[in-house]
Amino acid sequence: MTDFPAPGKLNLFLHVLGRRADGYHELQTVFRLIDRADRIRIAPREDGEVRFSGMFGDDNLCLRAARLLKQSTASKLGADIALEKRLPVGGGLGGGSSDAATVLLALNRVWKLSLPRARLLELGAKLGADVPFFLFGHNALGEGIGERLAALELPAAWYLVITPQVAVSTKEIFSAALTGESKRLKIPPFFPGRGRNDLEAAVTARYPEVAAQLAWLRERSAQARMTGSGACVFAEFANEAEARAIQSQMPRGMDGFVAQGLDRHPLYDWAE
């Protein structure tokens, strides 16, 4: 089996601008790729079967991505897929969406399909709102429900990401979020610390562990905030040493990791 990375993301800010007629929320966000990643292992099969081994059920995003690609291209090939999770589930780091994107990118090459990036983006949008960002492959300004993407150059940075041991329901948090409280930012350029995460208040009110760990991090970095719909919180640093210095102060029972920001997806060149 060949091993492929599925990197995580951070939302450097997330503004909920209003509710749309279709029930979704109009967003503005900046997506940042990080080098912390799940690992996807794939081996092609000649019999056309798509099989998954791992802790997740038959409806996981890796399988759904593979089946959608096979159905859309009528490929006669199959695959054995295995997933090693290193990104927390329900953490706001985009792990499941990234896993699906990596399956599409990898199988597009393994099955010799040669689908262009634009077609992969169309397929990704059917799997989840964050999947197109990982297929897009660059740090980006995201608007709409996150599907309208514009590449964004971001400065080199390191992040301390704290991972409260709770899984947040994205649907629940969006239904409770205040809309229209934030204004649309004019970007580019984007500077660290701009904007906020409009979902933080709803999450911290429901999950005391997230509130406590965010408060701890804010005592050490004024720019600390939550990513996505939670539960992970993070702070940005200019270099690895600064991030690890704060990590070394984390009290017993608090988990987290240090990650470097990426300029683009490791498999970016796998689609045209």
C-alpha cells in the first residue's frame, strides 16, 4: 500500500455573515493548511471492489469519495483503503474533508483517470463544504459556504493547537450562531489577528472544556481563537521555538501539538 498525507487546516478567522435562503450560512474565512496530517494508505484492486479497513463505518468519507469517483468515471478498478487518524474527530481541523480530498487526488492518479482539478472540485463539493478547499490546494479566502475560494499568500508561521477531548456538532453550533454580527473584511492582504470566530461564543457556552482551554491560551497569546466549529483552539507564532515554549507550559490533562503552516497541499501537483 502507498501512503498519502491528508493535512489539516485552521480557520484564521470565521465570520458568519447571514443565513441564506437554502438554510446554509454565508461565511467569510481564511483557510490555512498545516503539516499535521492524517495518513491514507491505498492499494489498487483489479476486481473493481472498494474496501476500507479502519475504525469508521461503511459511510465514512474515504469510502464515499472513492465510490463517487468510481461512479463518475465508470472505472473498472477498485482499491483497498486504510486510514490512520492523527487529526481529532470533530475538532474543526477538517480531517474528514481532507481525507476525502486525498482519496480523490490519489485515486485520480492510481486509477490513471487524469481528471482536471475543476472536475475534482465539483465532485468534492458533493461530499462536504470543506472538501473543495483541500482539492484547491492553496491557502485561501473562502466565501459563500466556503466553496468560493481565492488563493491567498500567507506569511510563514507556526501554530500551537490545543485539542479539547470533546467532539463538537457542527450542525448544532451553526444553528445557535449569531448571524450578521461581523462585517465582511476586505482581503487581501490578511494580517494575523484580523477578524474573529463567530462560532466561539456558541461553543464555549456549551462546552466548558473548550472555554477553559481557550481562556488558558488567551492568557499567553491575545490572538488565540477557535478553529472552524471547534473544538480545537490555536495561537500563531513566528517560529517553532515560541510555539514549543508555550506548549511546555500546558498543564496535565491538556493535549495539543505544534504544527507548521504550509503554503500548499503536499499533493497539489497531482491535479492539473
